[in-house]
Amino acid sequence: MRRTRQEQRAATRATLLDAAADVFARHGFHAATVDQVAEAAGLTKGAVYSNFENKEDLFLSVLEHRLDPFPADLASAFESHDRTWLLLKTEFWLHAMRDPDVRFKLAARSRVLRDRVAALVDQAAAERGVPLPATAPEVASIVLALSDGLAVQALIDSASVPDDLFARALAIVLGDASS
Amino acid sequence: MRRTRQEQRAATRATLLDAAADVFARHGFHAATVDQVAEAAGLTKGAVYSNFENKEDLFLSVLEHRLDPFPADLASAFESHDRTWLLLKTEFWLHAMRDPDVRFKLAARSRVLRDRVAALVDQAAAERGVPLPATAPEVASIVLALSDGLAVQALIDSASVPDDLFARALAIVLGDASS
DNA sequence: GTATCCGTATACTGGTCGGTATGCCGACGA
DNA sequence: TCGTCGGCATACCGACCAGTATACGGATAC
């Protein structure tokens, strides 16, 4: 398998990002070591420091690489929470809480996400023909809180959160009292 | 100020727990150092290792000391989220995700909390005389998800979460369509 | 084909920090 | 009042790890 330098470098970087996502999610930013990431990628520390400034840059690159995908519809807002991603997101939230600059960036992105969800909320309300119980951005905040909050509970104890609970909660919040 | 040994030891322990809560919340479990905790308490590492087995024991003791106070009523479920406590809780959640034993204990405690909230939900529904949109434990899970989820958003950007949003979300979820 | 250079492996270092061994002082029991 | 002991301070150690310096092999350019 002969590759150009560009291809090779891109492949190495991608391998490192995948490995780093896994290792950071499993051990957390501080407990995870650069050597662990390198080994998980089948490489060595040299590859890491050749592709990233330092450990923090690697961590932030992982998050940029796997950004919150904007949900295409409300129901999928919950499905996008696989375990690894939720752990990374939580680590990052803690990081943001401790660094004002990072927090501002997260706030900006959160607003964009919320507004995107608000548009979906408006759309859903129009389809159903029922009034929203609050402004669309407020309902969007509620939907996102439900999505995250239930996902957190589900990871503590999956049995305590029925698979369809988010969908039903969504129906309640959107003003659908049926069933 | 002459104190007996018992009093002195208890005071030292309490001081350390308070300092540890602060330092762990500010820096996170791994980044926080035992020396920092000791210094914040106006003591030294010797005091820490005289009162706690090790760093992890100190961390877990902080959490036991400041356990989720069971809310007296639904509205106060949200108020109990001051910044420090939410950061510690989140750190602990991550810790639990990585250690099955800890996770099981957290799951047990979460069930107790949820059932407690479910009782409050039942009570509120009876007072209002409206049917719940789901079983009481399910509504309780939703309420807790909202509480945590909105608190997380509020710490990212307090302006994005109106003060009364939780209360209004609560009314929606409890089947109160008025206002 | 050959010289160059880029990207990764290897080897190493300095600093940090959890944990320990020991000293010291003040409370306790008699 | 005195000897003992318990609790905290001090000094220290060893391990771990982020980051660096350098070696090396294969792709690239000519």
C-alpha cells in the first residue's frame, strides 16, 4: 500500500484522533497519557507531537473533529448521544467551566445549536397545529436539557430510562397531550 | 481557644473537607493536588493523610459530606444546584462511569432520589387534580433531567436560561397548560 | 539514481506530585 | 507534674509523564 506523504499524514492524524477520542473518554483528559493514545493508534509519541502541538491541542482537536452534529429532527437529538461522545462532551464542559475563553466559545456554539433546535420546534408546532407552551428558544432549551439529562441518567442505569421516554417527553413538551 | 482532641480533629477534618470541595471543584480531581487542598485549609499534607486514606478517599468523603439533599418540594430541585456542587457532581459522574462499583452505588442512590421525586410528583398531581402525562417515576426522571440539563446550560451562559424556565417547564410536564 | 527532507521511532530529561518516615508539640491520663 | 500518645508539620523519595533531541527510513525532487 504505497501512499503519498499527504495521504499518509492525513491517515496518521485520523488514526490518532480516533484513538484519542477513545482513550480520553475512557480515562479522562488528565488520567489519559499521550503514550496510551499513541499505543492505541499503533504509533508512538513522536507521531502525536508531530501532528499536534501538545496534549491539550490533541484533546481540543478531537472535539472539533466530532462536534455536536446538528440534529436533523427533534427525535434524533437524543440518539446522537453515544457513550463516548457524552463522556467527551462532559469532560469538555468541565474544561469550559474552568476557562472563561473556552466557556465563551461553548456558549456561542450552544446558542447556535439551541436556535437550530428552536427552528425544528417551530416546524413541529406548525405541523401539529398546537400552540407552544413557551417561546421556541425556551422550548429548545428544554428539549436539549431533556436530551442531555436523560442521556446522563441512562448511562448511570439504562434500566431506569425507557427507550421511548425522550420521545414521550418531547410530545409532552410540544403540547401533544394525546396517548 | 482550648479544645479537646476530638473537637480539634473534627474541626480539622471539616476544614479539609470544605477546602477540598472548593479545590476539587475549581481544578477537577486529577488537576487538584493534595498540597493545594492542604494549603487552602491552612494546613499541610500531613493533616490530609492523617485524616484520609488517600486522595480518592478525600474526594469521596467530600461527596458523602455534601450529598444531594433530597428536595423538599419540586421547585427546590433546581435551586440546590450551586456551581460548586454541580461541578463536583459532574466530576463524580465521570468517575462513576469509569468504575462499575461506583456506578452501581450511584445508580442505587439515583433510584432513591427519583422515587423521592416521584412521590412529590404524585402529590403535586393530586393537588392539581390533573392526570400525569406518564407514570410518576417517569415524570420524576424527566424533572431531574430538566433540573440537571438546565443547570448545565445556565453555567455555560446564564443569560440563555431565564430564572423561571425550570418552574415553567415543571408546570408543562405536570400537565398544567395554564398561563 | 541520488541527495534532500519530511515524518515517525527511540531515547532521554526535568518537573511534578502522591505517598511515607520521622520529628515535634500539645493534650490526655495518673 | 510527668510520661505517654496522638495529630499535624517537615523532609523526603520514587514513579510517572509531558515534552524534547536526535536518529532513521522512506518518499520526493531533480
